[in-house]
Amino acid sequence: MSEREARQALAQGDVPGAVAAAKRLIESSPEGPEGYFLLGMAAAEGGHVAKAIPLIEAAGARGGKADHLAQLARLLVLVRRDDEAAAAAREAMARKPSDALTFDTIGCVLARIGDHEGSLAPFAAAVEGEPENTEYRYNLAAASAFTGRVEEARRHYETILSQEPGNARVHYALAILSRQTADANHVARLEAALHEVEQTGEAPGDGLRIRYALAKELEDLGDTAASLRHLSAANRAQKQVIGYDFAQDEAIFDAIEVLFADPGEALAMGAGRSGAAPIFVVGMPRTGTTLVDRILSSHSEVEAAGELQAMPLAVKKLAGTSSRRVLDAETVLASAAIDPAALGEAYLARAKVHRGQGRPRFTDKLPANFLYIGHILRALPDARVVCLRRGPLDTIWSNYKNLFASQSAYYAYSYDLMDTARYYARFDRLMALWEQFWPGAVLQLSYEGLVADQEAQTRRLLAHCELSWDPACLSFHENRSAVATPSAAQVRRPLNRDGVGKWRSYEEALAPARAWLDAQGIAVE
């Protein structure tokens, strides 16, 4: 009776009632797993994840079921214990779950740690179990898109829209799934969906996603004026919602420059962790980082580990600051006391779970790691760093027009053209500082140069990373590994010049940013 009472209480949001019932269950059956599992779930529901984990682990130690392990994996991911989460999720799958929720939970954990290929089987099982559940089908569609199964993804997305015509996430996902044409696009459907959102006031963020979808499709069709109208309206509204002020990012850049004002002293703080040789691909977003990651991971000695939070989280933890943000000025300045070897060890431990192919080298493609280059060079002396550089106005425009994770603090600047220009200028200044401090340590690779002479620049890239020549790197578009970025469609095609000079179609809108960059002495041609 206590088990049923606990489950009913949890379903009704009655955490105290669930706790009481779970405790009675433990008292009556101390060797059984269910009481500990339900008590842990009640703790998690009450926001006490750290207390929930050992309770669900206790359930596992008493012969816990697949759903117990899946929920444990979900909580471990929340506290960034990715290696343990991966092990729990895979063990849950091995125990043959019997319900769709458990399959979907396993898939979500695997997707969260970057194993999109591995997430397909549990997501498919969840959809098979509950085919009308659109959340489960959305997860399967996204995993299909990330792994290059474009038509499967399209089919699942359309199935969702047949049930939920106003689903903004799906409308946006379909827009970026492939390039739209005059004969095959969703503009009319998107305009109807936008009208419905504006009339009914749907969930926050729906209008943002649909306007971004419209902007993308209209640009594909060559209607740049209409594309810009939707994009400008979406970005103005989103900037107001998040309350962004460029001073937030400026304080971080200022703190980094203060911290590394004397690189000799900074490097003398201790010896880093040698070996493992990660390759960091960094830069402003939408500048070719995914492209270069695909080139490198096409090499027989390199695997792509994804956009890892390993370095930001390792710095945050070892800095010991109490702020809720992973990166802020306080954390940057406190990181001066971090031992480089400890940082290197912490990074490699976090990165390990994202490696699966057994190759000797791996890439970490988090663009924002350009903020951590000083830490990387101190902590991982054998690492290689490649920074993508793209023309300033193409960079600014591409950041402005792409919808990043709407809650991500890394890209909050991107909802305003002038904020993006200011961010670019500080990025440019910081990269010059790293080059001044450690000449040649970072390969600054031109996107335009790579497009103009693919083989020569690929050879230069491989030489910097101390990799032998591998002709497979020229056929990066044949690389079948997952891509979980807006560049997924582009990097599955051969290299082309489509992205060079795109800003000229929006020259009037970019005029203030261009003039400001010129006043800062930053060449824009």
C-alpha cells in the first residue's frame, strides 16, 4: 500500500506525502529497492538532487530495476557526473526496460553526454511504446537529424505537426533541417503559425522560434528584406526578455586580461598535465568550427568528442566560487590559484566519458573555449588549439541570424547587431593578446582561406596538430558521425563558397556595425 501511496503522492506533486509513504515502505521492507527509489524521487521532486542520488543508488544496490537506473542517470547528468550517468544509462538499457518513459529517459541521458548514435535505439523504443507521445517522437527526430538521417527526422517532425500544428520547436527544426527551395518550403505554413501565436499568445519562445524559422527559409529563397524583418523583430523581443547588457560580457573579458597580464608568472604557477593531446577548436560561433572539427575527426587518429563543457566546469569547480554562472569575472580572477596539473586532470576526467572510438587524439569543439586558452595552455601543454577566423561582418551577421540555446549565457550578445559587433571586437583583442603572450601556440585559421585552398590549409591544420597527412580529411562531408549544431546540413556537403560574403545582402542593416568596427581600427573587407 505504501508504494502505491508514494507513487500517487508523487504524481500529484505531494512531496511530503510521498516522503512519508516511502519511509513507511523502507521500514516494512528495508532490503527492498522500491522504498529507497521513491524516497529519492521525492527528494529530487523537492529540488534536493544531491540527497536524491545516494537514495536511488541505495535502490540500485538492492537490485534496482531499469527505471531506477535510468532516473539515477538523469540525476547524475544534472550534477555533471557524466561518466557515472553514462554507465547507469547503459546498464539501465541492458536490463531491458518495459516502459516508454524509461527508454526516453535513457535516450535523453545519452544525448546529453553527446552519444546521439547511442540514443537512437532507446528513443525509437519509446516511440514504439507510445507512438502518440510527441515529446518522445521529437527526441527521436532530433537524434535522427543529428546523425544524418534527414528523411527520417523530417517524417517524425511532420507526424508531430499533424498532431500539434503550432509546435514551434518542430517548425524551427524543419526549417534548419535542409536548404529550402521555391518548390519545397514551409513559408505559408510558418506565416499561419506565427499569426496563430500572435493571436493566442502561446508559450514564451514560440514566436521567437517561428520567426527564426521564417527568417531562415526566406533567406534560402532570396527574400532578404522579409527575412530581416522577422529576424529583427525576434531579436528585439528576445533581448528584452533576457535583459542583456554588454557590460556582463565586457567584465569577463576585462578579468581575463587582468589575470593573464603577466603570462610568465601565470605559466610559472605549476606544471600542467602532459599527454592525451586534445585538440581544441575554438572561435566565435558560426565561423567554421564545426567544419574544422569534421575535417580533423575524419583523420584516422582523431575522434570528435563534441562541444564539451569540461574546461569551463573544471575551472569553475577548482576556482571554488559560489556564483551560479559557470563563467563570470569573479570566477576568472579566482582561477589564478588553480594548480595547472589539477586543472588538466580535472579536464581529462570530464572529457573521458565523451570519447568512445579508442583513437589516440580527440577534438573538443566548444567555441567559447577561446576564453579559456590561457588555462588550456597552462594545464595541457601537449594540447593543440585552433581558432577559426571569419570576416568580421560575416561573423557578426551569422551570429545575429542563428538561434542559439535561448537560455545560454555564452551567446546572449547575439540578439543585437551592435552587441555582437562589440563582442567580436573583444574576441579579436583577446586573440591578439594570446598571440602576444604565446606566439604560434594557437593556429588562427581563416575560414575564407580554407574555402579558397582546401588542401593547403588542411595540410597546415594537420601540421599544427602534429598529425600526419590523411586524404580522408578532404572528404569530411562523408564523415557519418553525429553533428548537433546548426551547421549539420552544411558540413554534410562538400566545401563551397556559399558562406563567404553573405553579409553583403544585408549591407544597409550592418552599416552601423561596420562604421563602429572601422572606428576601432578593425578591417572589415
